[in-house]
Amino acid sequence: MAAICCNLILARMLPPNPLRRSWDLRIPLLTTLAVLTYAGTLGNDFAFDDTPIVRDNPLLRHGDWTTLLTSDYWAGYHGDRSGLYRPLTMLSYALQLRISGSHPLPFHLLNILLHAACTLGLYGLVRRLCAHDTALWSAALFAVHPACSESICAVVGRADLLAAAFGLLAARFHLGAAPRQALAAAAALLLALLSKESAIALFALLPLIDLFQYRLFLRKCYSLSYLLYAGIAGLYLAWRYYVLGTLTLGEIDPFDNPLVGAEPAMRIYDAVAIAFRYLGLLVLPAHLSADYSYAALTPSAAFEIGPLVGIGLGLSALIFLLYKSFQSNSAVFFGLGWFCIALAPVSNILIPIGTVMGERLLYLPAMGFCVALAAQLQTIRRYAPPIALLLVTLFATRSAVRTSDWRDNYTLFQEATRVQPQSARAWRGLGNAAMERQQRERALISLGRALRIHPDYYEVHVDLAHHYLSIGQPDIARRHLATSLQLRADYPPAWFALGLVLYKLGEKTDAARAFEQALQLDPSYADAAYNLGVIQLDSGQPKRAQTYFQRTLTLDPEHERARSNLEAAKKMSAPNP
């Protein structure tokens, strides 16, 4: 940290040589700052959504790249249709799995490098628009800001990292006036959209850059750039519709976003309140959580005077800051404008999205906040470097501590339940993680807590069924599965677990029906196909068993038990000499 401050002093003493300044020590210093802050993630395991999206995703492990280009983001998880489309992100996971296998370290390393690239991208962009000191401290604050930690610590945060990296690249090319630069900006914009949908904010962020840099729009021809961007938007939307059959998100579960069922006025009211909560995390990132779903944040039943006054005062203050900064400190205006524009598509204010709140959604908006903060600090002149250095030190320390929370599911959900004790998903995650550690009492307490918060949590009943089956109590497991299927009859893991229970009880015919139902609901369910093969083998029908074992190996070529049982079935069906 002291090196940054010393470098800043030296830079002021040197003659104003733009070429020399562009290759000073700031670039390696910012890179080192970003990498060292998150180096603690290199020893972390896959956690939370990393497991279904990356590690255990059959589309990544066994599908071809054409499949990834034409699949829903969650298609590998029991054929879910989320309405999310992020093929470039999925291709990056698939490529890493092919090259380095399923060890988590390379995935975390690439996330750190992408974050470092975004830090340098922000530095380069702001340096073109503002004073170099503002650029340095903007990038340094962003490199270590704890509110961005989820996007780096979680492997699935790569979607935010890629979208931001390509978005910054598009912004840099957009600054140029040559036609080839406009074409490059359009290509980078398309790559950002194919990484994550939130990159749609770039269609407003690029005009913000023009407003900041050119004010009266007189210095270059904008028609080519914006015609290209409009064409890219049309191309992206057309392809998205071709792949998913819709331009909107799929059905949004109120469990993930309780605002989805609210009246528009009430949704906007709550969403604005949550937007200020986001701002609070950027100002004071002390209490961070991996989950804010039901019932961590609950929608308001009606408008209340206290919150309304608070929201009104907050909005008035924000508008006043934007107005004053536009007149007197354009860099602060640029940063605040960036924050507001980048947050708008993911805030539930314009349209409901798939989650009520998520710290990963702050990655792009945090850039604007850091620019505004750094620009404001420059107004206090000689006190700016020590205050900025103190903030960088505090943020870096908090982020380094946060990396240890993402060590594995147990530590992650233990912290999440502490910060958000009303999150049913966090308690379920802690319960399953405790079960993996053979901490059965802790697991049952945690899963029970999840059910008390959300009695209709059908997935928890499946978790409990697996627990009771593992300790030799299939009858209790069967009751939990009956409840789960009553709550949601089309959940493949529930039918699969029911098949295991029925097989344990000796009801093999009914077990086969349960496995068939699971396979019908999710044709990629390799273990369901395998268990059907086992039942056929037990029933003395090796030829039918071969069909199921071959299907299992098609879905999962690494399924060794299916391979060995296939050989056994072939021997059984071979004619006697």
C-alpha cells in the first residue's frame, strides 16, 4: 500500500510525459493488489452454485460446444429453464474442465486474473476521462472492495467478471473515432452480452461516456457506432429468442425473489429500498452474505411513512449530488451515473429478475461508486492520498477475510446463517454441508430450521429422506418424499430418492417406476438410468439392463459402475457354449 502512495508522489515530481506515465509502476501495482487480495481463494473448494453449474454439470463434462451455444444456463441441472443465456461463460468452464479437470484451483485462479484485468480496464478507462490520480485510486478501491468479493470468490461469479471485462473493452474502443474501433467496440459488446445479461446496461453506459467526454456531441460522428450497437442488440436478441424461445426470463420462483408477485408500485418501493441497501454495502461492507432469498428479505405489505420518508430523502440526496457534481465535479457525476445505470437492470425496479438481491450484482455498479469516491477524495487535496490509502487497506483486509468464508459450503453457509438468520436456503446449505461432515445432529437442526422458515421447502424433505435412508430408516424417508412430491410433483431428485427408498424396502417394481419418472422428467439423469439397469439385472433381464447401462454411459462416460455392470450383463446374456 505504501508503494502506491510513494509512486503517486514520484509521479507528481516527474515531468508530464504521457507516454512515460502510461507505462509507470501503477499497472503492475494494481495487478499485484488485485491478485494478492484474493489469493486466499486458491485453496478454496467449489461452493454453492459452483457445484451444479460447473463441477457436476453433465453438459460441461460431456456435451459438445454446439450444445452449450444452444442451451439455457441452468439446462445441465435437471433440465431447468431459467431464461438465462450465458454461452461464453459456459464455454470457459467447459474449456477449463477439458484442460485441467475438476480441480477448483485453476477456476479460482482464472477468476482472480479476470478481476485483475477488470481493475486495469477500469484504470485505463478512467485515465482517459479523468485525472490520473482519480484513475489510480478508483482502480485501487475497486480492486479490493469487499462488495465485489462474491464475483471473484464464487466460480460462477465469472459471468460478472467476463461481462465487465468485455464491457470495459467496449468502452475503451468506443472512445476512438475510427470505424475499426467502432466495430471492435460492437464485437466486445456482443461478447459481454453472451457472458451475462446484465451487460445490457452498457447500452446506456456508453452514451454516459459520450456525455462526460464530449458534452455537446460535436467531436466525432456517432451514427456508425450506435448503428453497429443497435445491430448487435438485434442480433443478440434474435439469437437468444431462437435458443430459448423467449426474450424474457423464465418463471421466477417467489422463493428466490419475493418481489415477483407484488404489485408494480410495491415492487418498485421495495426495490428502491434494496438499492439503498446495495449502496450501504458499498459504503460499509461489514456484513456480507451469499444469500438473500426467502425469508432474508421480505416484501412490504403496505407503504409505511418511515421508510417512505427515508427513500424520499435518499433519492433527493442522490439527485442533488448528481446535479451539483454535474456542475462542479464531472468525475463524481460520471461515477454516480455509472453506478445508477449499471444497477438499474439488476435492481428489480425496471423489471423483476431471478433474485431479490445478490452481492455479485454489484460488480459493475461498484466501478462507478469507486470512481465517484476517488474523485470526491481528490477535492480534499493533500489529505486525499492518506485517506484513500486507509480505505484501500481496510477494504483489502475485509476482502481477504471474506475469501476464507468461501472455503467450502460449510464455512460459507455458516457465515450466511449468521448474517441472514432468516434465510431458509442458507440453513439448508449448512444442513447439507454438515451432513457431508457426518455432523448429523447439526444437520438435522439446520434442515429443521429451514423448514420452520419455509414449511413448503420441498427440497429439504428430499435432503431429510436421504439422511433417514442412510441411517436405515426408509419408512421415515418415504414420508418425507411423499410430502416433497405433494408440494412439487415434477422434481426429479424426489422421484429418484423415492426409487432408492422403494428399492431398499424391496418394492422393486415401484422403485423402477419412480426411476423411470425421474428419467422422464430429466432425460440426462444418468444415475436414474443406472439404477433402472440394476433393477433389470436383478430381475434376470440382462439385455434390457444393457440398454440402461449404455444410456448411462452415454450420459456419463465416467460412470465406472455402469461400465462394469454392462460387462456383467453382456456375459449373462451371452449364449452358453
